[in-house]
Amino acid sequence: MTTAAAARFLVSGRVQGVAFRAYTRAQAQALGLRGHARNLADGRVEVLAIGDADAIERLADWLRTGSPMARVAAVERSAASSDPAVADFGVG
């Protein structure tokens, strides 16, 4: 069994209050990814993506535009641990 890839994204801009997390969850689920999207106190959204490396790349591309009402200013990416306990993609 291969270990799933994982990445953490910090998305800044107008990404809170514009359904960014819900759209991110829908996109991630369509790509078969696990993880979460959650608002941070500083106005950014943190996205954890776990799964196929190609699917994570496609999500990374999507995050640069985001939901229809979002205005993404920047996407920072860092490595993350693949947690096998994460069973689906949640919003928090």
C-alpha cells in the first residue's frame, strides 16, 4: 500500500464569507481527496489535502481562483503529514 501524498495550503485574499470552504470541499471530494478547509483568525483559509499527488496538484490549481465570489490574493503551500485517521473532507 502506498502512502498518500499530503499538502497544506494557506489561501489569502477575500476567501471568508464567500463560500470558499464549501466550494473547496466540493472540489476536493470530486478529486477523491481527504482533509479539511477551515477559516483562520487572520482572514486566511487553511486547506489540508490528502490523497493522490495529481489530485492535490489539480486542487492547488483550483485554489488559485477559488469560489465564484472569492478573490484569491495568494496561495502558500507547505508539506503536510498524511494522517490515515482523516476519513473525508471536512469544513471547520
